[in-house]
Amino acid sequence: MVRRGSAEATREEIRSSATRLFRERGYAHTSVRDIAADAQANPALVIRHFGTKELLFLATMHLTIDDEPLLDVPLSALGSRFISVVLASEEHIKGVYLALVRGSGEPSIEARLREVHETSFVAPLRARLTGADADLRARIAGAVVGGLTYSLWVVGDADLLAADPADLASRYGAVLQAVLY
């Protein structure tokens, strides 16, 4: 007899295992068999529930930044606040960001990385800016934030990683602030 809800439970176990393994190992170093073994499921069930490894990756790798702390800060302090939010969200952001960067050789994953950049870095800044060149300033500012995350998490710059987060937010925030005006 099949237990009621067991298909949904299996699907969620697969999703949970995939999320963790993709964050830890990346797209290329995580197989459907690895995910199935971790979820204690048959590999065929992974494909049945999600279609392909790539579709499962896309279903599990989402990155959002809580932009609530950015809404009430004066524009003159937005740069350092934005960097503070990124640094405070590191555990949530880092794994997904790295998985997307590492898997970006796949066209759909590359598209997701662009989407994440747009929605997590550019859009929250763009929402606060005015003027004819507001979109360009937001995109440059997004690139500045992207450069910081790249230096911290892809390159693993030891000096930046060892820096005091408040000092880093202040200094890097000043660079970001210069772009916003």
C-alpha cells in the first residue's frame, strides 16, 4: 500500500538534498545518483519529479536579498547599508551564488545567474535612484557589489575575508556610494 503524501515527501527530500549538494559541490560535481543517494531515493524518481539535473538545479538555486533594510535608509547611507546587508546575508547568499557561478557554462544556469544579478543587486538599488541615468548607475553599482562577492567567495581574497565586516561595509560602501550619485 502506498502511503498518502509519500510522493510529495520524496520530492521534498530530493529538493532538500539537491539544494545542499549543489551548494556544497556545485552543479558539475553533483550527480543525479548523488542526490538520489542522499535523499534515499531511486535516481529514476529524481528524473520523474524534476525532469533533468539542470531543471532540478534551477528549481533549487534561488537567491534573494532582503531589501527591507534598504528601504528606510537615507540615500546618502545606501552604499554602506547595502554592503552590510550582503555581508550579513553571506551564509544564505554564498552557496547559491557559487553554485550559479560554477554552473554558468550551461545556458539556462547562465540565464539564472543574470536574473539573480538583476533582481538581487541591480533592482534594489534602481528602486532607490532617480534621474535620467538611474538605471546605468544601478547597473554600475550592481557590478561593484558583484565584484565584492566575486573577490570574497570565488577568489577567496584572504585579506578581504579577514577584514572587519563593519570596516569593509564602510570602505566598500563608500565606493558603492560614489557610483550611486
